[in-house]
Amino acid sequence: MNDKQGAVVKCGIAICEKRDLLNRIFCNKLIDLDDTCSDEMVNFYWKCYKAGWDIADADCYA
């Protein structure tokens, strides 16, 4: 298992799943996380979403 796979096992959800959920939740209106987005960017938005931040606030903070 490589480091990236190990990280997925630790957090319980894969980057692609986070990306898909965020895009679905926000209907691709405010953010559009595609395959070209870095893992760090997806994780940033995921952490903000899980912390209860509004996605627009997270976008301004980023």
C-alpha cells in the first residue's frame, strides 16, 4: 500500500468521493472540483464543509 492509499484508509473516504459529494451538495454553483484540482484543495473544502462553514466563506478564506 502506498502513502496515498494509506491516507484514504485512515480518513475513511477517498478524495474522489469527497470531490463528488462536495460537487453534489453545492450543485457545482459555487465550486467546481474536477479531476485537475489538487488533493489539498479538495481536503480544504471538505474540512470547511465538515466544520459547518458556508462554502462561500471557505472560498473567500482560500
